[in-house]
Amino acid sequence: MKFFFKKITIILISFIFIFILFDFIYKDKSTVQTVAEIHENNNEEIKSILIDLRDETLNDSEIHIIPSKISFNELYIKINYTANVLTVYDKKENGELVPLKAFICSTGSATPRSGVYKLKQYKNTWVPLFGGVYGQYGWQITGNILLHSVPYLRNGDKSSLRYWDYDRLGTRASSGCIRLTVEDAKWIYDNCYVGTEVEFYGSSDPGPLGKPESQKISSNYNLRGWDPTDPDPNNPWKN
């Protein structure tokens, strides 16, 4: 009798063990399938989240941790201080540079004349500048050289644009920073990342996409305090 109960106990224990093992394997397989489905079906959503986080990336090595299936285009910026044109390129894996956008800008006497730099960690929607003025969408390139909008007289006040400097876009007008329209500065702010390479050079040839034109606003007394390209819904140019 004891032998019989012992045998029954062993059978029950074996059955329970097999059941637990089967349940574990099934759940693990189900989990893997679920992750695969999420990765496949929500690829764009994951990519969007990563794009929101990439401004916190501190160096290129961290960028390459992202799976190849969810990768960003690597951008490359060239600033022509002679023509006062900034051109953004799509940098391919083989090193080929394909021009994407050209922005009119203003450079200055302290603007680097050569070299390749990387966008630093310091960036902000409003940044203080020399002379007690402020810029929108500022991003440090090297030292005191930043990318930013045309200066404003008051911090956070979009109606205090130095309109006379806006009319000088496309010419040497800054102390050394790279001035852009708000729309263009915001594009770089939104689409580039810490570590994006920035190359300085000088040439009478503006670049593969030419030199864009910019609007002159000084004569419009009622609206000239605003950058006409600013996407802010309160921008009077939009109304």
C-alpha cells in the first residue's frame, strides 16, 4: 500500500512539473511573439519616441546603439561664411553628402574659418547673447559660437525683434554666431541632434542649392517687431 501511494505521489509530482514547464515555455514564446509584433507594428511610434529622446544623446556612439531597423538619417551641416549660406546634407553610410536644405544666414568676424565641429549639449529655445540681447532656438557649436535666430531686445518677447538685423540676413552682420530666421533655426533645433557635425568654409559659390532670399521688413512699421517666419500663432504676419 505504501509503495502504491509513493508511486502515485511521484506521478502527481511529475505531472505538476511537466505542467509548470509547459506553461513557462508557452508564456515565454507568447511574450517573444508579442514583442516582435510590437516592434513590427509600432515601428513608427517607437521611432517617434526615440526622436524625442535623441536631444539627450551625448555622443555618436550612443546614437549607434539604436537598432538598425529604427535608425535616423545622419545630417551634416556646412556653413559658408563668405556667401553667408548654411546647407544641410543627408550623410549616407558611404560618406556621400546629399544636399537637403539651404538657409540664408549671417556670420561675423569671429566665425570659424575652417574645421569640423560637433553640436554641443547646450541648447535652448531662448538663449542670452552678447550685448544684452536674446536669440530663439540657440545651439552651441563651439565656445561662444552658436546657431540662433536674429536677436531680440527682450528675453521671451517675440515682438522685440531687431528688425534692422533681420534685413541684414545674408551678409556679415554678427559678432561670430550664425544667425538664421526663426523658421530655419527651429528646423535645425528640431531635426539635428547633439553630435551633428558642422563644417566651416569660405567660397564665393553659395553651395549646391544656391542662396535663398529673405524678406525685408524694416519698412513695415506695424509688423517688423516679429520675425515673419515664426510659426507662433500669435505672429501678426500670419494674420
